[in-house]
Amino acid sequence: MRKLLPLLLATVVVGLLATTGPAAAGLPGPDAAQRTSDAVAGHYSGRDAHDNHIRFDFEHGRMKHFRINHEGNGHAHVGHFGKLLGWSMNCDDEPGEFCSHGFWMTSHQVRGGWTQGDNPHSTHFTAHWIGEISE
């Protein structure tokens, strides 16, 4: 079940976008969605609905090092869901693994959600670009 939840969430969002448009799914309209192809590579940081610190990196078409309050280390391929750029990460078989999904709302802002283990409820987050990744 926990492997299917992120896929189900992504399917619902894509289904809403296909049938009702981005605004009905709580996402920005087509103009903002078209800008997401210009997502900026680098470090992203933000907060979730419970004021937890969210952090991840984006570069070379991958979301890496997804962390919640310095825990976790998720990564996922970033691709297009309709006109939105984003990811949907399945949990590994390990108990307590974090699962996340996110979509670029602008070139510097990501909205998404995360779950842990068997919890079926997603905690929403917003993250913003904070700087370049130094090599």
C-alpha cells in the first residue's frame, strides 16, 4: 500500500489537471505552468504544514537529498506531469522511509507533500530556491 500511495497521489493530481485544469487542482494557471520548464538548479529550502524544515537539491534532472528536519535522503527523477515539472517518489521497502512529491510553481518555488511509512496522509510543503550547488 505504501508503494502505491505516491503513485496514487500523482495520478489524482494529473487527473485533476487533465479534467478540470490547474486552478481546480489548487495549482497556478497555464502561464505559471509553462514557466516551470525553467526550474533553477540548486538548493531548495522551506517549511511544511507542521513547521518542519524541508530541504532538497535539484540538478541534472534529479531531486536529491530530500530531508525533513535533517532526516531522510530521498531522491527521484524529475519529469513532466502534463505541463508541470515535478517528481513522485515511491517509498522503498524499508519501514519509516519518506515518500515525497513536488511540482515547480515558478522557476524558484516548489509545492509538494510527503508521507512516512504507512501514514496515508500527505503533509504539504512549500520550498524556495536558496542558492547554487557548489562543486
